[in-house]
Amino acid sequence: MPDIHPTVVERGEQLYAFVRGTVRMDAFAPIADRLPELFGWLTGRGAELAGAPFFRFNSIDREGESEVEAGIPVVSMPEPEGDIGVAVLPRGRYVTVTHVGHPDQLFGVITAVREWAEREGLEWDMTVVDGAERWTCRLESYLTDPRVEPDPSKWEIELAFRLAD
């Protein structure tokens, strides 16, 4: 089990641009590969970025399709276009932890975070519907720019899972 040090933080609302897709968790590239396109679209319209790119997991179905957004926080948003949308990450209390290492190791980190939260008596802002987890807000933010650090084993990835009010 990974050595993790989660914290509970209060976060405000955050405007973001996104593209949404449904993917199998073992075939994530179709949504992940949209991030460079989204960056290009935003910078081409002069949008001011407000943080690291992320994946927002709206639903997770380990046996089937999961609904995931590739998103980028922005200060203000150009008019949405095509399948590029705009939304707001909700304010609230989040459990956060930063993982340094390959994204393939995240499953173990997520398991450890969930076990920690259970020991702490924390409740997720999530429901289970037909075997799939439906999250109000569950994020995986990529703090390391892969153009600067191409080795995924050195990437910093922040997990943030919203807690029930």
C-alpha cells in the first residue's frame, strides 16, 4: 500500500473548459488525448488558464463505460464551441493527496485514500447507481507538464475527491 498523506481542504468554485467522453478505464487514451486540443483551442482564443489540466470522473464503472471530462481551469471563458463546454467545479470540502509517480500507480493510491477516509469517518459526495459510482466532483489533476518532464514516473498528480456536505 502506498504511503499517503491526505488532507481535507475547502475549495471554492472554479470555472473550467472541458470535453466529455465515455471510456473504459482500461482504454483511457480517447479522452486523455483531447487535452492538447483543448489547450490549443483555449490559447487560440486568448483564454487565461487558472491551473493544471485534470480529468473529472463524473461516473466510474470498472466493468463498463465511465463518463470522464478532460478539463482545464480558466479565469474567463470564450463562447463554447462544438463539443467543448464550460462548467464550474463545485465549492466544498475535498480530500486531497499528491502522488509523485506514474499514473498507472494511481489505483493503489486511490484505494489507500478511500481506506483512510473510511477510518476517518468521512463520507464521499457520491452515489452508486446500477453498479457505477456517480461523483459530484472527483478530480485527477496533472501538476507536471509532460513537455517539461516527459518521464511519467516523475509526474506530480493531485487527487481531489469531494466530501458530502
